[in-house]
Amino acid sequence: MKQNRPAPAALVSELMLATLRLEARRLARTDALLEPLGLTGARWQLLDTIVRAGQPQSAPQLAAALGVTRQGAQKQLDLLAASGLLAAQPNPRH
């Protein structure tokens, strides 16, 4: 008796969808854990990247390190500055 097996493409699709669902759950849990600190996962990641850099970084440098757009990094930097967790510094390269 021949057994019906899912096509490889269907298996890959199922794996990718399961991975995306797991990542969504991880992000939601991270945000819930950080909420008492007034942070989101995105803002915590940005702060962590700044600390690990060991020297001042521009928004484009931070975006490249995180693999996000400059606009996305800038939005989170602006929110961190507005909350008082971060202070902007002049960029000598401007």
C-alpha cells in the first residue's frame, strides 16, 4: 500500500508558518515581560545594541547592527529619548 506523503514544498511551508507563529508568541511574551519597565522588545534591543557598541552610534549604524531600517531605528530612538531613557548627542559626521 502506497503511503501519501506531503510534498516537500508543503512541509517547508508548514515549518515556516510554525516558526512565524512561535516568533509572534516570543515577541508578545517579551513585550509583556518588559512592560513594567516601560519598554518594548524593540526598545530593549536598541538599548542593548547601544550598550554593547561601547561608543556612540548613529541611527544608521544602529539600524545596520539590528538589521532594521534607519527609519525604524530612528522611531525607537525618538521614543526612548521622549521617555527620558536616552539622550541625543550631536553627530560630528553631520
